[in-house]
Amino acid sequence: MTRLTFLGTGTSQGVPIIGCQCPVCRSTDARDKRFRSSALVEMDGLTILVDAGPDFRSQMLAHGVRHLDAILLTHNHKDHTGGLDDVRALNYIDRKAAEIYCEERVLKTLRNDYAYAFADHKYPGAPEWHVHLIDDRPFRVDSLQNTGELEWVHDIGYFYRQPDGSLLPSDNAVLEAPHEAPNVIPIRGLHGQMPVLGFRFGNIAYITDMSTLPETELDKLQGLEHLTLNTVSYHPHHSHFSLQEALDLAARIGARHTWLTHLSHAFPTHPQFCRELPPTVQPAYDGLVIEG
């Protein structure tokens, strides 16, 4: 059984948008309050986060998350990577480096945006990461249980305690994700002209920030219980599915349930939006839990 919790279902600005006085942004319905898009997946004893945007800290606190085995990144835009500094709290609690799975192009952005986390001589307290490079091939996420434990040395930083008692400075290792016995299937799409990834976990597929899904990927999405698709507007958009494009794609894939995410305030309030959609398609909302 796979369980997915929508931690955020909003577009890059979230909902409400700062300063906006539209009916959706002024709505008192909790389902119209949307953090930036992110999801928590629980399967096979693993806890996996998909994307860590600017609301990462608030999302972790809201759902009482104290442990993550992996963070999967769909692409390198800030609304999906802007909260990665806050893994420092989990480094301290778990005494583990955060295991981040991303493509090479995403890693290049992380090295630029978080240069201090990759420095040879890191500032004490900088986030501790291990980066696992992924591509279009299915890959395996493992538990943190057998990885080395970090030890904090005051005003110096994190080290790994060696069997002889010595301390080895930590590093932000870059590794290739293993492909034996995979438990995650990447779904390749385009966000405008940018290649991005969605992911299939068992009978649940999570797709966000796409405007094109190649025909070659449709076979990966057969037999789903739950499908998540992004849409930001009724009208065509340069980097996201329009509502009609999302509905047409949902019909082709034929999942039992389709959930819309990355929603903007261009759509009506949650109850009204539900009434506009086919019975098998519904808008997701922050805190919604699905199982499949």
C-alpha cells in the first residue's frame, strides 16, 4: 500500500497571493489555502518527499514530519527547491545527511544556489546532503538506517565518528542512484522547454509542472489508482497544462481517480471547482491523503 499526502497544492506564488483581494484569495475555506506544491509519499517503510519548496518548513511542522528517507526533486525552479536549507533540522534529529535524488541539471542549480553546502570548508551548520543522480530510468530509494551517523562538534560542524574514535569531516557526496530492484519510476515531461520529471510510486503517479507529456511515457501510467496532474488556468499556458489539456490527458490515462494540483487563484473556490469537474477528477487540497 502506498500513501501520498498533498503537503502543498498551489502554484509558484501559493494561494492566497500577497495583496490579492479576489474571492479565492479571500476565501475562508481551508481547502483554498495552498502552500507551494509538494507531496509526502509513504511506501515500503520509506518516507519520501517530492520537492522542497519555500514552504518546506511550514509543511514539515504542519504534518509533524520528523524523518525523511529521501527528497526527490522534479526540477530546479525555486518553488520546488527553495526550502532545502531547512533540512538542517532533520540532519540534527536523524544524525544523517539528507538523501536528495535529482537530475544532473538540477544538481548544477543546487551548487549555484547553495554553494555554501558544497564548499570544501563548510560553514558550521550548513545543510548536509548526499545527492543521488537520476535520469529516465527506474531507480531505487533506500532507507537511511544503514548510513553513517553524523556527530555535531560545537562551532566546527558535522563529522562521522570512525571505529578508532577519530572524526572524519562530512562531505556532500554525489552518487548515482541504484537501478537494481527499483521502487520509483520517473515520468519524463516538459515544463515549457525544460525537461522535468514526475514519479510513479506503485499505483500512484505524481506529475506537476508539465505542459507536455510525450506519447512514449503513457505506457508508464497504465493501471493507476491515482493520478496527479498540474493545471494553473482555464487558458493555454506556456509551461503548464491548461485545465482542458489536463482533463484530456486524464481521460487518456484512465486512472480511477485524478487529482489536480499546482492550482492558482484563477480557478474558483474549492466547492464550485468540484462542481465543474467530471466525477473522476477533483482538485487536490493541502492535507488530502490518498492511498493506492
